[in-house]
Amino acid sequence: MDKNHHKVLSYFRFRRIIIPIIIGLGVATFLLVRNFDRDAFIGINWVGQSYFFIFMALLMMVMRDVGYMYRLRVLTDGQISWRRSFDVIMLWEFASAITPSIIGGSAIALYIVNKEGVSMGRTTAIVLVTAFLDELFYILMVPIMIILVGTQYLFTTEGEYVFLNTRFGTQGIFVIGYLFILILTSIIIYGVFVNPRGSKLLLLTIFKLPFLRKWRTKAAETGNEIIITSREMKGKPFSFWVKAFAGTFFSWTGRFLVVNFLILAFVSGGDQLLIYARQLVMWVILLISPTPGGSGVAEFVFSGFLGEFIPAGLTPALGLMWRIISYYPYLFIGAIILPHWLRRVYGKKKVSAIQHAAEDDITSKPV
């Protein structure tokens, strides 16, 4: 029996679900109380347009998940059906929602995709390629948005962030994050398509630097994953990559347009392109969040980056609405799907044995 299942089940414990909910709702409540404006709430004019744009925000979440499901089917050459792709994406999103953004849910994703009958080598390649495509979307969209909206209004003056014991403003941390993503993605491209072993050596050399040395083991693992990915993805036609990137593009576009449509539900007009571009900067900040799924941090960042586009007093409420639509559902859907998924991949008898073993393991460890 796979020893990883105990670790996976521990991710779905009630405590892991409730912690991000408490953090997120706690911060949202604090912001609502601190910035409450009675007149702003009374002044909300609920018209047909408001309901339409809220519906569009929900539709964008569907577009996001369908895009991810389509990408998964492309990367597995159709080995995973649409129905099973839904389970995998929901559990993958759940894992991302309960782990700090800087860690992500890749370990759980490896386990889940592998249990769908995909070989471990192909699974490793799929998880790495999804990360690569996400980062490629970001690398391409940032310069496009800068050309379209400029840098004058892209960054806010609010907020300071500590990196390498140095304080940076919004623009500084964005530049550092973007350069890091650009370098890492370049190494992956070089490794997957040109020289796999050379890219691993390059990573190990970079992570010899004193301030990066503690992540050298992780860098070595990434190097191994690049070698495996190169072997698995070698010879894929150009159309394969076009389809995979198309799924990525629609997923991320849907993710960002949720905010645009929510703001349009309550505010007519506004610079929608700038709102979209600001979310690219927000994403870098959320990427280094130490809390599960960015809980608490996301609510503050939303107010800081997008507050100027929303009437005073409504910003915290819209921030909470954004999280209710785009974050909290995955916590509950993942918890609902897990038992059914376990029964499907293991069978009822084995699931019972796994759950009892996991409970024994959990109760024997201090909380």
C-alpha cells in the first residue's frame, strides 16, 4: 500500500480546512468593521446589470476550471477523462488552498495524477509543465500590460515587503519576483528543450550562493524533474504546446476577470485594463504569502491594489465577495470529493484501512 496516502489524507484534516477560513474571515471582518461606511451600502443600486456581472464573475470561475481540465487532458494525451479531470483539478485546487502559496500543492498533485493511472514519470512531467505554462503566461502578459497601461499607474505606493532582510516597495518586490520567475522559467525551457543535465548543473551552481544554499536540495529535485520532463515530453508536436498554453491562457484570464466583473457589478466604468494589470502585480505578492492560500494577505492586498476603483466603504465587502467566489468553494468541494475519489482509486475496503491507519497516525502525533 502506498505510504504517501497517509500524508495526503493529513492534508484533508478538518484543522487544515478551518485555519485558512478563520484567518481569511477574521481579516475580512476586521477590514469591514474598520472601513464600514453605512451610506456606501445604502447607496448600492441593485439593478439587472449588477446580477448580470455577478453571474459573469461566477462564469469566469467555470472558465478557469474548464481551462485547467482541458490542459490536463492535453498533457495526459486524453488518458484522464473529463469527469476524472474535474476530480483532479478540484483536489489540486484544494491542496493549493490549504498550503502557503510559496509551497503550493504540487506534492499532492503528483500523488493525485499518479493515482489516476498516469505513470510517475509522466506525472512528474505534467506537474512541472503546468507550473512552467503558468509562469510563461505571466512572463508574456506583464510586458503586454506595461505597454498598454504604462508603469505610472501600475504600482501602488502602499505596503512594504521584506526580502533578504531588506525592505522593498510594491514595485521593488514585483521586479524581484518577475526576474526570479523569468530566470527559473528560462532554466526550465533550456532544460526541457535543449540540455536537461546542463540545466540541473546550472541550478545547483546558482543555489551554491550563501542566501540560496538552504534550498539547494529542492533545486536538485527540480533538476531531476526537468530531466524526467524532457524525456517524457520529447517529440511533442507544436500543436500540443499550443493547446496546453491555450488552456493556461483561458484559465488565468478567467481568474483575473472575476475581479473585473465583480467591480463592474457595483461600479460603472473604470479602467478595466488597469484593474486587470494590477492583478498581475498582486499575484507576485500573493506568491510569497506565508498563509494557506494567501488567507488574510489576499484581503489586505485587494484593498491596497484595487481600493481606488471601488467606492469608499465597499472595498472590504467586495474583497470578501471575491474570496467567497474564487477561494472558499475549493475548500468545501475538495473535502466533499475526496471520499468518493479515494473509493474510486482504492476501493472501499482499502479506503477503510487507509483512513483508520491515518487516524491512528494523526492521534499519535502532537498537534
